[in-house]
Amino acid sequence: MAEATQDRSNLNRPYWGAILGGRVAEAGSDQEFFIVEEAATAKPMGRVVSADEALVGRVVADSRQAYENDWRQRSPRERAQLLHQVAAKIREHADELAELEAREVGKPKRDALRFDVSYCHACFDYFAGLADTLHGEILDQGAIEARVLFEPYGVVAAILPFNWPPIHFAKKSAPALAAGNTVIVKPGEQAPLTVLRLVELANQILPPGVLNVVPGIKAGPALASHPKVERISFTGATATGRRVLQSAAENITYATMELGGKNALLILEDADMEVALNVALEGMFYNQGEACTSTARILVHESRYAEFETRFARATEKLVVGNGLDPKTDIGPMVDGRQRDRVMGYIDIALREGARLVTQGTLPTDTQYEHGYWVPPTVLGDVVPTMTVAQEEIFGPVACLMRFKTEDEAVEIANGTAYGLTAAIVTTDENRAWKLAPRLEAGMIFVNNYMRRAFLGSPFGGVKGSGFGRENATETLKEFVRSKNVRFPSGKTPIPTWPPKD
């Protein structure tokens, strides 16, 4: 308990900085900084070093040295033991991490604790358990015996968004480390403190240089274009992902991209309305709608539309908007002012384009929150597929209700965006759901649920503009290794000579 109290007081440290070689890098006299604010109050939480290209270069060199001289030489079992210890360390500090995330991101602490931080330590345990499953293969090819080895890439750059810091940190770092790579984490600059703290805790266990971190807006491009970074795992907006891929292409660097979403929830005419409401509320408003998986487009069969709109509006109005540290809070503020203004701008665009404002939730009135980054949970009706809010990712608590007449029309609307991350179906006919799911262009389909808390162990990723590659599952481990074919004479039959001797 004493250690946790001391850790919380560390928010008053002079600055948060990059970590290389297991230690916080000292800030030079000419170093640039940025301020992280508490989302609910806009009060400063921390002063963070903004890593420049030179500092990123030092961190890459340190990571490469740790890879060559230490981490790649350890057995899978040794790596697994250390990763299990990292998981235990995160569990020990779970409450501290959840509070830190709630303050900087704005989300309810209860959700941060039971989902984000819980997933984080479970993910390290999960991939630690898979570390020794990357067995080579032996192929009998007659005169030749081919031995296929799986080798780590080397230095992996994990570029994260702001919305679920512990989850994104774990789902990229844990499999990469388990496979034998060293990792450099670049947290979202809007909310980097939770990730910086997680890396500090992990470095109490891991050898120096195995897990490093570089904060700041310049760090991402510097990592993506660095020739010694041999693998990139990125989560973020599609536009940013394109720029990362363009930089990576210069060095032919392999990448996994988990990008945006404009996900559709299909409520069919036979839907159980209670189930539909529960799925829509969680799918849309969980994490303040700051989720690439949010069901921002809710497609309702015309025969059920009026009923659903009325009941969904009533349920939305009951959601408690407030400080994430308050256990009564359902929806917190946006992460920062820029995100708040972006989301409010989309609401204005929707109304100008003909959408109807169905309802908005109530914001906190306490004066201590007057400068917080609040957006009321909003329901828009009469949205049609050509509207901006039906095509572009809003990343906030704005639900777009849309009508459809036939199942074919619903599929056409659902697939009619550049994205393809998730989709959801509510129906009482399971066979109908099985037939409909393959028609939806998405990497994950929810049927009669939208439970994000059960992701670990099942593959997650998108199609089309939502990216490529899969995270969270056994197949993820192979995302962080490449195969090498080593061929020996088998001794079973002679190797043919060349040129042939007839």
C-alpha cells in the first residue's frame, strides 16, 4: 500500500520522459515539452518530454543492442517467466493505473479497472503462455530435409492511440516480446501518462533496453521511417495509418495496421427490443464513443424504428455524464479540447445536412468542471447514407439512427463506407444471423451482444480501410516472427546433380 501511495505522488514529478535502457532519459536544456491535462477539469497533470528524431535514434540503438545481446538469446521459457512477472506487477498497481487513465483519458475508473487494466495484465499472461509454441517445422522433401525456423524481427515499434492506453500497450508489446523482439512504444500524445507508467513498471522486471518508450508527436514519424525498426504495429486513424505506411515503405518495413471504423448495428424486424437497446447503448456509448469499434451507425428496420428511437432516446438521457473518478459516471469527457471541438463540429454538420436532433444528455453543472472537455451523449435521427456523419468516423458519443426496409438494403448500407472493422446483428433467429454475418464486410461480427471485455483469445482486426493483421489471438504471435527455410540433404536419396547426366 505504501508503494502505491508513493506512486500516485509521482504525478508531481518535474517531468515524464522517454525511457531507454530501463531508465528515464534526462531532458536536455533545449528539450521540448508538452502538457497533459486532466480531461474533466483541464488542469495540468504532467509535463512530458517530446522526443525528437535524435532521441528516437538513441532509443532505437539501445533497443537493437538489447535485442542482439540479451533478449533474442533468452529461451522462450525465460521470456515467459519475465512476462508473467510483468503481469503480476501490473496487477499489483491496477488501482493506480486505472485512476491515472481515468484522469487523463476521461473514462470511468470502474471501466478502466475491470476492462482496460484487467485486459493488460491478462494479455501479458496470455502471450507468456504462448511463448514456447513457436516451434519450427521439418518438411520431408525427398532428397532434402527443409527445416523452417521462426525468428523475431528485432526492434518493433508499437504506435498507440489515446483511447485505451493499457489495452493497446499490452496487445502490441506482449506478443512482440514473447516472440523475442524488443519493443519501442510510442503512446498517444493526448494521454501518454498511463503508458509511461506501465513501461516504468515493466522495466522493474525486464532487462534494460528490452522495452523502451518515446512520447511526443515527432516520435511516431521518426520511428516509422527509421531503417533499424524492422516491424511496426500501429493503431489509430486511417489517415495517420496511411502516412505511417508511406514512411514504412521507404525501408520495406512490415506493418500491422488497426485503423478506424464506421461500424453498423443491424436491428432486424424480429429483434428482442431489450437486447437491441442494451447492445446499442454499450456499442455506441462505451468509452464515450472514443472507440474505433463503436456502433456509430444504428440501422433499424422501419417497422421497429419509431419504438427503438423513443426507447433509445430515453435510455440515453439516463446516462450519467461526469468525472471518471466518480463511481456513478457512465460517460466521461473527451480526451482534450481538440477532440471535443471535432465531435461537436460533426453534430453541427449533421444538422445542416438534414439530420434531426432526437436528444442529448445532461452535462455536469459543477463549476470545477466548467473547463472540462464535455460532449453530451447525442442521438441523431433521420440519418441517410450520404451524410457526412454516416461516412466519417466521429470518435465521440454521437449515435446516428438510420432506417432500412429489407435485409439487402441493410447490408448495402452497412458495407457502404470505406471501413470494415466490426458490425453487429440483433435478431431472434440464429440461423438468419449466420447467413447474414458473412455478407457484412467486417473483421468481427457481434450477434445479440456487444461485449468488448471478451476480446482476448479471439482475433481482432479489420478489412478495407480498417486495416490488416490480427491482434489478441494465438495467430498474433506469428505476426511478430518471420520464417527462415534451412535445407539439408536428407540422406534418404541422392541429390540430383546439375547439369543432369543422362
